[in-house]
Amino acid sequence: MDVLVDTSIWIDYFREGKNSKDLDYLIDENVIIINDIILAELVPYLKIKKQLKVINLLHEINRVPLNIQWDEIIDFQIKCLKCGANGVGIPDLIIAQNAKQLGCKIYSLDKHFRLLNQALKIKLYM
């Protein structure tokens, strides 16, 4: 099963954090995917730091298309609010929607995805 690797994991990975081995494993298994929101969060900082090699490597990852269904995003937000998951941003909702559409797991350190898992039953890579 493909795993959509969120920005928080990449930042941790670049800092050689505690999740480096897990991401290395997923890379070796060739199951990681990325989307344009995650790239938009990562690439500007990497460009400022002149990390062109890293940017090129990120662009080599299987990039999945975004098919944003705004009515569903609104429904997701309502479900989150009803179960007390306040403060979940639209980018995280779009990433969750993308993962649900693709039937893949999300790998993230962001607590919002655990809240989304409770409200929307998204699949998480743990």
C-alpha cells in the first residue's frame, strides 16, 4: 500500500530525526508518494537553503494528482468540529481527502492527522 509522506516527516528526516529509519524503509520499498501541497510546503525553504539536489530528489517521488472536492472538504470540517477536532487546517483536510481518494496511508507527525483519523477514519502509517 502506498504511503503519502507528510511535510512533518520530511522535515524530521532532513534533520536525521527519530523517523529516519522508517522513512528509509518506505523509500527502499518504493511505496512513498507525494502531492503538490506537500511539495509547496517543502520546496520554498529548500530553495532558500540552496538544496537543489534534495528538491530534485523530491520531484522524483511518484507525485499523485489532487482532485479537490470542496463539498467533501466542508463535510470533513463539519465532522471534525462535531467530534471536537478544532483547528484542522484546510491543507491537512486536502491531504486527508487525497489519501482517502487514493486508498493510501498518511505518514505524519502532525497531531491533526490523528484527530482526522478519529473523525474521518483515514489510514495512518504508524
